[in-house]
Amino acid sequence: MGAEVEVLRSSFSEVEIVAAELDLDLRSSDEATILCDEEEPSASEFVPFVRSGCFADVGPRRLMEDQHIIIDDLAGQLGPSFTCPSPFAFYGVFDGHGGADAAEYVKKNALRIFFEDAEFPRSTEADEEFLDHVTSSIRRAFLLADDALADDCSVCSSSGTTALTALVLGRALVVANAGDCRAVLCRDGEAVELSSDHRPTDAAERCRLEAAGGTVDDAGYLNGVLSLSRALGDWDLKPPLTAEPELRHFLLRPGHDEFLILACDGVWDVMSSAHAVGIVRRGLRRHDDPSKCARELVMEALRLRTFDNLTAIVVCFTPEHHERAAATLRYCSLSAQALSQLKTWICDNAPSR
């Protein structure tokens, strides 16, 4: 028998259940740009609150060849003369191979290459024209970094690195990738992959490699040497190997886009994008710390017996986790049986006086 009842006044008057209600509405396109067709009423005023954390581990390997960059306040690094929408943040994961030379070089020189040599545009508004200039500039930066690795005599010609970067410019997010690191956005609790894994076994990549004179063996290696189809450096394999990045940009949606994960293949070899998003969401609900979330991702990859170096970056776009902020109160009635059990539990657990 169901009935609404009055619960013991000395304990509490009502039972409140907190529930988060999320609207799932993801629009994407086959182009390099992912944009919302319709602006929400508050979207034009939305300014993301950027906070991030990272964690790296050598894993089962003898040497660490990964490098990463994490800059939440890029304007503070570049100086007041560098005009861009706020927030202005930059993140990168560089997974080296054939030694750490190439990854270390790119990390050390990234700010110069990306924001000086590549003639990064300046504007106070992240409109479509500005974002087109930004993507062109980032493409130039990848190719300039590739050329610089060839010219620097301290970097071995057989050393190379993948490169995955993410740039936050106000509401805009720009992701560039060459290699098999991966960027994954959490939108309404779902994993949205913002980059492709560039490997010779991918059908489109294989066609491009073979058209450029390369071969892909049964084990999935380019010219029997490298399990990548795009990378910086590795000049012994160019062409058909290319440093041409895949670029995507779109506008962050308030209340929908929760966080971004950037990680090397040591994570993705043993974990799906959805699994990783679930780990970070649960972590943010528990402790709301992106650094701890990045560590939890790496620890999970180690538990799953990854065989590579590990690097993970988590970038949050709100001061607190979306579910917590979107929570609303709901009420329920108790059956007579449930009420009786509740009263018994309260009496049994009441402190003695």
C-alpha cells in the first residue's frame, strides 16, 4: 500500500533525492570543424573556467620517451602584447620513439614554434575567420617543427614523435594531431573522439602511404619499421610518412562539455574512450581534482597491463563537475512497509542519551 506519510519530526521531515538531468544533443560534421547549429540563450556569454591536471609514468618500459605541456594561462607565458580571447590555454602530448630526442626538442621549443615562428594570429574575438587563421597557423607549426627536427644536428634522423595539441581560446577549442595519441571530449557524459589514431592499418592512411611509395606489412608497420602513418621527425621514412596534422575546432557548449582528455597510446592501447571518460567523471564526483583523475587513468592502464610509457592530461571546463552543478531536488513517497523499516533503522541507530 503506497501512502505519503510524515516521517519522524526529530529526524527529518522529508526524504529528498538529488538527481541530475542532462540533455544529450551532440551535433557534428564530417568536416574539420564541429559547431553547434543553434546557440543556447546563454551560450554567447559563456566563458569556460579552465583548470587541468596531468600525470605521467614510464610504465613497463626502461626509458621514458613521452613529454607533455600543460599551460592554463598562456597569456601569462606570452606576455600582455599577445592579444587573444580569454581563457587562453595550451596543452600537448608528445610520444617519442627512437629515443626521446624529438619529443624533448618539440616540448622545449613549442611556444616559439607555435606562437612566434608560425605567425599565430591575434584577436579579442574567436569568430570563424579568426579560428580559420588559427588552424592554418597550427598546421604551419607542425610542419615547422618537423623541419626543425631535420635541421637540428642534436636530433637523430631516426628519432621521431607524435604530436597532439589542444588550444582553448575563449569558447573555442582547437585540436591538432599527428600520430596515435588521442583527444576525447566528455559531452553530456558521452565520449566524443576529437582525433583519429594515425596508423598504417587505417584504410585511408594505408592508401595514402602506398600512393606515396610506402609499404605496410602484415604486422601493420610502415616500411617494416614504424607503426605510425603520421609523426614529426623520422626523416628516414619521409615520404611517405607525413607530419601533416588533422585539425578540428568547435565552440564549447555551456552545461554540456565537461572536460577533455589528452593521452598517449599507452592509455588507449588498453582502454576505450568511453572507459576513460567514465573514470574521470567518477573521479570528479569524488574529489573534483583533474590531477588525481589523470593519475587514475594511468593507474588503470597499468592495471590493464599496458606495455608503453603513459601520459594523461585532463582539462576541465567548469569550476565544478557538471552533474553536481545541474543537480535538482526531487521528492518521493514511502510505502507503509518502507516507512516501518526506516523508523526501525532510525531507532536502532539513534545515539543513546
